[in-house]
Amino acid sequence: MIDFAILGLLKDQPLHGYELKKRLGETLGSLWGFSYGSLYPALRRLERTGAIAVVGAGESAPEVAAIPSTGSVKGEAAAARLRRLPTPGRRNRKAYRITPRGDELFTELLTADDPGSDTEREFALKLAFCRFLPVPDRVALLERRRADLGEHLTRARRTRSGKSDRYTRSLMEHGTKSIERDLEWVDDLLAAERSQEPLKQEEATA
Amino acid sequence: MIDFAILGLLKDQPLHGYELKKRLGETLGSLWGFSYGSLYPALRRLERTGAIAVVGAGESAPEVAAIPSTGSVKGEAAAARLRRLPTPGRRNRKAYRITPRGDELFTELLTADDPGSDTEREFALKLAFCRFLPVPDRVALLERRRADLGEHLTRARRTRSGKSDRYTRSLMEHGTKSIERDLEWVDDLLAAERSQEPLKQEEATA
DNA sequence: GTCATCATGTAAGCCGTTACATGATTGC
DNA sequence: GCAATCATGTAACGGCTTACATGATGAC
């Protein structure tokens, strides 16, 4: 999972580990976060298999978060100082970029149809990166999720065993409602996808 | 976690591993399920620490365990196996009951205030067993959960970083809504708890 | 010069899984 | 007698966390 998340973030721009972790925790929602103990080994692993590569000294800077200029040079400098933006001179930083091979791996992971991947987290992560997918694959992803949720829902409804106290009952009821709302949400996403499909060309030329 | 679940189920009645697993998966909702690879080691561990104990031959077991012990099973063959192989001995069902010590452990786990236990699963499990708790502790449990959810919610709302596509936005929006509904749910449970508190005596006499 | 932050990493361990191996009981 | 199910267990591994160790850089 962490590999997929890393690849997805690196598709936008090269990043070093520290920044990567920050984005996983902040940009991608408060639900996300891997520890360094996960992150750095994952980076080494991905580098070893050729999915990512260290950005060399000669290559374009791994600089991050280009802030649109406000027009004031002084203001920019002050803001940079206040935000403690990392300066490009650091020798110890290792920025990584995604390689073509990593790109393949990423797509493979994104379109993989593991029947056991009912996980909420996994779907969330895939959804966060599904903009890199062609529309039909995107629809397929959503429909797979819908099917999983439907199955989950019928199981949840079936499990109405009478022998339970009000806490357990409330728990199950709440759980069932949650699944129902997830289902509605996915349906909305699907509807949006389908209403946009005819506009594909416009989007492409935009 | 599995220890807690086991203890909670055994508080109702003695059960053997196989049945325990079935209940975890069925009775407790479709979201639950531990594999045997988790369950049996956990049972041994709990037995070793004295939290649970094997139900003896004379004692009565649940509906399934009505069959009396067969006594000795081919003593010679068993001995022949045991002299070389320590593990693959005889296989009879072993029903466990909770001990007073296990009861203490259970309560401790149920009322434990680990700040890191924001997990949904953990709360769900605790709620499923909170009927064993006195009302004030129950309220405390719910209020802790409410606090956690509140914190989670503010973090989720704060993370409205502009740079995100519509999928990520939808994801975060849906996530925020989910937390809000969880919060409402916990509030409902709290309200119910408080409206029942004055009725304690009536309930007790009923 | 020292403190907070940035930055990279390792070691140990936790908590669970899958796959495997074995044996007992029941029903046909 | 033979398959399906019940029943118990082990081995190997997976993926992530916590705690630790190290060092560079910038601000005051």
C-alpha cells in the first residue's frame, strides 16, 4: 500500500522522504500517515526494483511547492523565511522521481482487481489517484467498489441475529447505515463519471 | 484486541475455539473475524496467564459440548506419537471459561484509556461489550470516543488544502461527513445513556 | 553555541494473516 | 468406507509501528 501511495505522489513531482511523509499525512487527508520506519525502507525497496530513482545533482531541483508570486519580492522572501521553506542547497536530501517502470507498477497497482481488497483505505487511496486512469478504468474501479459494498451490505443485513443487546444492535445498525451511505456516494461518483464521459474530448483539449 | 474479544465472548458462556471463531465472525457482525492462526495462540496465551481455563470433564459446556469425554484414546498410539513428536497429539475440543483473573483483565482492557486507541474497530468492540460496565464507566467510554471524533473532525476540516482534484475533494468531504455522523451517533448513545440513568432503580427492580 | 527543525535511517516488536498439517465425528 | 465438516494447531511471513540513533541546517 505504501508503495502505491509513494508512486502516486511522485507522479506529480519529485519529492524526498520527509516531504513525502508530510504530504501523506496532510495533503492526502488526516486519515493517512505512514511512519518513517515504513517510509524509508519502502523507498529503498522501490529504488532497488527500479520503480523510482534518486534525482541526481545535475537534474532539475527537487524543489517543492512552487508558490505563485504575489508580485512583491520582499514579501516573498519574508514569507519564505516564515514558512521555513527548505532551501535547495541541502546535500543530505535524497529526492526521488518515478521511473517509467514505476509508472507501469503504479498503473498495475491501481487497476489490480484483488478480490480481497475490500479495504476502505485501499479504495480511498486508489480514488485519490484515479485521475491518472482513463475513464473506463475509473468506472471499472468504482463499479468494483460498488459490488464489494453491495455484498458487504447484504451480509450486514443478514447478520440480524436476535440475541444481542441494544449496544450491539445500535452498532450494527450504524454500520449498516454507513455502508448504505458509502454506496450512495460511490453511485454519485459513478453518475458524475458517466455524465462527464461525453465531455472527454473537451477535457482533453482544455 | 483478540484477547479482549475472546474474554468478552467467554463472559457469557464457555466456548471452544472453533465456536469462538464462528461467533466472532457472525454474532458480532460481519466486520469481525480472526483467523485460527490468531485465535489458538491467543487462547494458549490467555490460558498460560490464567485469564481463561479449560472446562474440565465434569463441568458442563455449551450446547455443542454436551458429548461426554471419550476417556482415553488408544493410549498406546498416543504414546507412540508423543515420544517423538510433541505437538500433533490428540485432538479433542477444548472449551474455555473465563477466570476471575480474566474478568479483571477484561474490565481493565474495556476501561483502558489509551490515547492512541482512536481505532474504529477497537471502539466497536468495546461498545459491543460495554453492557458489562457500570453506567458511569460506560458514559466515560462514550465521551472519550466523542472527544476523539471531535479532534478527528477538526483535523479533517482543517485539511481543506486547495490543491486537490475532485476525487480527492469528494473523498475528504465524504470522510468528514462520516465523522460527523459517527459523532451524532455517539451523542445519541450518550443521550440514551443519560436518560436511562435515572431509571436505574426501576430497571433493577424490574 | 545551542536549540528547533529538517532529514535519513535501523532494530525490535506487535498483531495479524495465509498456507499448511493433522485428527475426530457425522452422515450417507 | 469416504467425504464433509468439525476441531486444533504450527510456520512463515507481511506490513506497519515505536523507539532509537545520527547528523545537517538555520535562527537567535
